[in-house]
Amino acid sequence: MNELSHAFSAYRSGNLVVAERICQQLLSVDGALFDAAHLLGVAQWALGKKDAALASYDRALALRPDHGEAVFNRSVALYELKRYEEALASYDRALALRPDHAVTFCNRGAVLYALGRFEEALASYDRALALQPGYVDALSNRGVALRALRRFEEALASYDQVFALHPDHVDALSNRGDALVQLKRIEEASASYNRAIALRPDHAGAHLGNATLRLLIGDFTRGWPEYEWRWRTAALTPRHFSQPRWSGAQDIRGKTILLHSEQAFGDVIQFCRYVPLVAKRAGRVILEVPGALRGLMRSLSGDARIVRSGDDLPVFDVRCPLLSLPLAFGTRLETIPSRTPYLRAAPRYLEKWGALLGPKHRLRIGVSWSGRPTHKNDRIRSIKLASLLPLLDVDATLVSVQKDVSGEDAKLLMEQKRIVHFGEALEDFSDTAALISHLDLVLSVDTSVAHLAGALAKPVWVMLPFTPDWRWLLDRNDSPWYPTARLFRQDDTRAWDNVIARVKDELRNFVQGHQSSSISA
């Protein structure tokens, strides 16, 4: 048996390290051995050496650029490394070599989905199914794409096709639960998640879906423990500490606890309310937050030391992620620590923004219409600035509370000039808090601005999609987290026009009520 055959034999028998070593030895003697370079990449991939595998595939393709399998393997590596644009180009190259390869079309769809190009992803999945009818993974992924396009009934139909071929397809069961939640078919969604978990008890996606469903309907007793599964999904990267995790049960008197952020700005703002409660139990609290929130967090009671994410951490004894604090405190709907304000704008920022705003002649209504574009639900929660133009008829001054504005919205702001916009003057959340403090009301979609206004005890009206994020619960017009919040929800048409029309009517009442109060005074 020659050395290359030995390498292939070792690979097939699972001796990956041996296969890798033989290929490296062969290539050190003759760098033009395509099969050795390609097998080296395959073995390294199986060993979890993703970057090394990609380099080996590139080496192999430098020798044989038209080798379809090597191009395919390279594409897979690029996708797993989250180099999506390169992965897409690589899959297109693979299809040029093998135009009838259904798996390549399916994988290409996954890349397009990751890029947020959902219509194109759907088309790629459909092409895979045209080539290979009954291709279960393509059917399942097709359902995911349809869900992203808000075509939920069609997504369910795609999952039903999966189950006809593979009744126990766990990923499809979990994804079906997600689609059913969007349709508010709660019992069916719960059954779908539970079936997935019964089949695969360690399926993190099904557990997380079940958790957010429980939290959405206010079942915190079951929701918070399940929500810990978030750390086992690809959505979050667990942080590794030698210090133990605080569960709420351990006595931490005299100890230093690290509370650390984990998700978006709004999550930090919503759950930092627990910091003073932890401070009553601990000897010392360290709160780690993104730099843009550091100044604002100094207004929390409890004398926590605020550090910026990425900086060296002080010595501590135990730690807890911010969104695990409701579990640690056994929070139920009726025990949410809802007293506001728990955040406050600093005096020097209040003075700065009072000067920037100038004399007040009419009520000031803050508006925030879009969130972070990379948020997984941004297509559902954000709106275009143009949607808010009917509100200009209200006798009030509209003030943008947006720092970052997209090209289309920025152009509109420049053209109509009737919404006061400060943009880059909002350097961090200390500025945003001070600006909000000078307003009479904040109108926002589901963004950090809504959470901040609520935390400041400012009247805030939140415009929500038909099925909102779990933090806003289902089918109620108030929030147990924020006493000053009022919620305006889409109806089953999932259109924003009706929401804006209701908000406009209520804004007129709000303004007239304040004008009447001023006259009476």
C-alpha cells in the first residue's frame, strides 16, 4: 500500500490524525499532489481545524481549479467560518462545475439566508427540490426562508411535506413551532416544541423556542429555566470563567459578584433594574456593559462598579449574566421589579440637551422607527421613516431619537426638515437619556429607545408587530416591566398603517389634553 492509499485508509477508519500526518509528509516532499492536499483539508475539517482545512482546499484548488468536490468543500468551510459573501461566490463556482447538484443549491440557500437575502434563498431551495424532489433538508430550510418572509402558512405547508417523508425530523418540528408562534397558535407551537424535545432532549433550538413561548404568554415559572438553553445555541457565545455562576440560592454576603451583559443594548437597559437588588445581597457588585452604556449605568442605585465590555475585569468571586437575574430572583409577572425611574440622565447632559433643543413652544414627541439591521427580527419590528409622516399633522414637534439613520431615511430627513434630528450629537446613551428627559412623550418601535424611555419613567408608546418579542407579552396594551408604557400592536393584517392611524388619533388626544391642562393652569 502506497502512502496516499494508507492516508485514505486511515481517514476511512477514523484515524484522522494519522491521515493528516501522512498527507502533510507527502506534500512536504511533493507539493503538487492534489489528492494529498484535498484529503488533508477533509481530515483537518473533520478534526475541527476549520482555518487549516480552508487553506488546504485552496492549496488543492490551485492545482486543480475545476475539481467540483474540492470547490464544494471549500464553500462549506467558508460558510461555517461565517465568510458568507465568499461562500456564496464559492458555491456559484461549484454550480458552474456541477449545475445539477441539488445539495449545492440547498447549501447556497443557507448562505443567502444568512445574508438576509430570503427571496433568493427560497429560490435556491426550490431549485434543489426541482432537481431532487423530496429532498428533506431543502424542504425544511425552505420553511425557514418562508417564515423569514412572513409567509407563515406556506412555511407550515413546507414542514408538513417534511413530516410526510420524515415524521420525526427534529429541526423541522422546532422550526414549525417558531412559525406557529408567529401565527399565535400557541398550543400547537408548544406541542411542536415538546415533540422535538421528546425526540432529542438536547435540542437547544426547541428548548429556546419553548422558553420564549412561555415568556411570551407570561409563564415565567417555566420560561426562565428554559431560557438558559440560549447558551447552547449558535446565537450566543458562552463566556468561560473560573468563578462559579450565581443562581440566586448561594449566600453572597461579603462577596464580589460580576454581572455581565450578553445581548443587545435594550436587554441591558431592561435587566439592569436587578443590579440594586443584587447589591442588597452582595458585598460588592461589578457591572460590565458596552461602552455606550457605561456612563448611563452610573445612575443606578446600589453603588456598582461599572466597567466597559472588553476591559480587564477586577477580581470577583461569583458571576451572573444579566438575563439570568430574573431566574435567580424567581421573577413572576406579579413580582417584576417595576418601579421606575431606575435610570436617570446626568445633570451636565440635561443642561447640554436643554441648550441644543432651545426654547419649547409646543409639546415634544420623540420618535424612533428602526433598530439594529442585523437583529434577527428587524424586518418585522422596524419601519420606514416615511410611515411616520402622517404624524406631522399633529400639533407637536417631532424629535428624532435615532442616532443611526439609513440612506433612504436620511434623505427624507434632509428633504422635509420637519423632524428635528441630531444624529451624531447622540454620542452614547447618556446623551439619549438626556434628550428623552426633555421630551413629553416617546413613540418607538421595539428598540433600545423604548426600553430607555420606560426606564426613565417617560411616557412611551411602543409600536409592536402582530407577534412581538417575548419581552412585550401577548395581547395587552400595557407592560408590567414599564408602568409608563402603552403598547400599540398590529392586527392580523400585519400592516403598520392601522397602527400609525391609531397612534395619530391618540397623539391628537394627548396634545389636546396637555393644551387644555395648560389653559386651566
